[in-house]
Amino acid sequence: MMHDATSVALPQLSQPRRGYRFSADAVALADFAQAAASDTVLDLCSGCGVVPILMWQRSPFRCGVGVELDAELASLARRNVAQFKLEDKIHIVQGDIRFLGPSDLQIISPPISSGRFNVITSNPPYWPADHGRLNPNLQKAAARHELFLKLDEVLAAARRFLKPGGRLYLSHLESRKSEILEHFGRTGLAIRKTQTVSGLPGRLLFEAHLH
């Protein structure tokens, strides 16, 4: 099934002038992910906050948290959330998801009573650190290659923060599908569907549910 990466109208969001700028895969992920009005949402590797903001515009959810390692991107994400007057609904955290647990996010965002979420989205770095040429801009390189965060660490964090019955929506490479499905199987995540993205060859969107 093809997914049109241009189907969501883009708001004007603050982004780095020379660093990492979000692309059509983040837009496609925001359109693919489903959150109900009563759901809590966690966005891992949030960048400038585009995924939860676009999700909110399409279908408001109860509240959400975006976690981003890079200080500049986290600051821009907070600015973007404020621009849409969503400060009470979407909280941006600068932090390393490898070392955060549910209790940390419960303190940061009191509406997240258990620190666990109904919906998790993630558009993480796609390429292993030793694959291809690294961008000389460190921010761009870290967004595209696994310099600071590996696929298994992203999926482990998602499993840690999901409520039972919760849903994970992931954007990644079709070439790493078997690796992703193997990790799902080991951690109790059941794949529900995958979708390719029109205009982005080799990209795949995953939906998985926690038993």
C-alpha cells in the first residue's frame, strides 16, 4: 500500500538554517500515526517537533511529549509548540532516550500519570554509522546515521514507554525490515501493518501493537 508523503499541509515551523531539517518521511509518519482524543502520545527523536504538531492539527489527542537529544532542535521544537499555543498539550524534553524511564517523563509532564503512553512515534536515524558518507554537519549526520542512537535502542525505548495495548508507529528503511520485525517479536510487539511512502523509495512505515 502506498502512502502519499505530501498529503498533510505543512505549517511554518522553525528549523535550523544549516543543520538538520525535517523531510517528507516525518510528514508521512505524522499522517500514518493514529491517536484518539483520549490518547497520550510520545514522539522519540522528535527533531523540531513536526510529528506531534502535525498529528495534533489533524486529530487532537489528550497530551504528548517529544524527546530530542540535540539542544538546538529541542529549543526549536519548544518554539514551534508555543507558536501553535500547544504548551499545555505537548511538552518537549531534551534528553537521551537510552537513559530515560517512565518515572522521568511522569515528573516532566504530570498529565502523563504513569509515564507510559498509548501511542509512540519515531523517525530515528536510518543508517548504521559505518554505512556510506557521513555529513560534515554533525547535527545532520546524527539525524541520518546511528552515531549516538542505534535502532535496537530506539525500539527498546519504545517498548519501555508503551502501555499494554499501546501502538508504535515507526518510519524506517525497507532494507532493515527483517531486523525490525525480529526485534518486535522478541519484545512482545505484534506487527499490524506496513506501508511504503510514495516518492520515497526504500522507506517503510510500521505499525505495531504491544500485547
